[in-house]
Amino acid sequence: MLRTIVVGSSVSVQGIFEAQLDNGKIVVRVDDRLYAGRPVVKKTS
């Protein structure tokens, strides 16, 4: 599943979901690199 995370204050990364961490962050894969960050939540209106 494709997920988007926020890394730092203004950088977002979109990649394949890999894992959910205990601290609430998720890990996504982009090519051969892994990134961990806060998930972007879909805004409801």
C-alpha cells in the first residue's frame, strides 16, 4: 500500500508501507531506502 509520511518540518516522502513502529511512526520503502516518519492523515470535511 502506498503511504505518505512527514520527515522533519517540511519534507514528505511517499513510498510502499513497510512497518508500524511502537512510537506511532511508520516506515516506507522508496527503491532500496527506508524512511521513518509521522503518517499523513486524510483530512475529513
